[in-house]
Amino acid sequence: MPAEHETASAVMQPGSAAIFRGDLLHGGGTHRDGPPRRGLSVSYCLGWLLPVENSWLGVPPERAKQLPERAQELLGYELYDGTLMGCGIINMYEVGSPKAILAK
């Protein structure tokens, strides 16, 4: 946990942007005013995190919708959340699970 002197609030006017390093500890305070805001995360994933084969192209979404949930996950329609182990989230789609593609 950071000490009080190690924290700061980013209070900004509408239209402003905050740019920070990826190792920043983000508290995610409450957004009380105005419409929801979007964030952008630019990151680098190591080449070994990519699959050998792009299953999404081999099995069209129309067919994947018909498969059991576990098969969908194995095809890549699931995100990996490693935050409890000090890692990150991999395979997001529009800031959520790629299962949203199958719900369309």
C-alpha cells in the first residue's frame, strides 16, 4: 500500500487527458459528474503470448456461438485475468470479455 505522501489526485476539466506510465498504481476513484469516460491503455505483449494459430479466423463467430462455453473459451472467446497474481489482463475486447462478440 502506498503511503499518503506517495498518492495524488488527477482532477481535470472535461476534455483533458492524463498520460502516465504503466507501473502507476491507479486508485480508480469515483467518477461523479457527467457521462461515462473512456480510457486508453497502450501496452506491449511479448510475442510468445500470441497463439500459434488464429482460431477466430478458422471458426466463424456464427459457428462458435453453437459450441459449448468451454470450447468457445479454448478458441479465444475469453479473457485472461492475472491481476490477482500481480500480472495483467490479456485478450480483452472493448474493455471486456471477447465473449461479447458471440452475443451480437
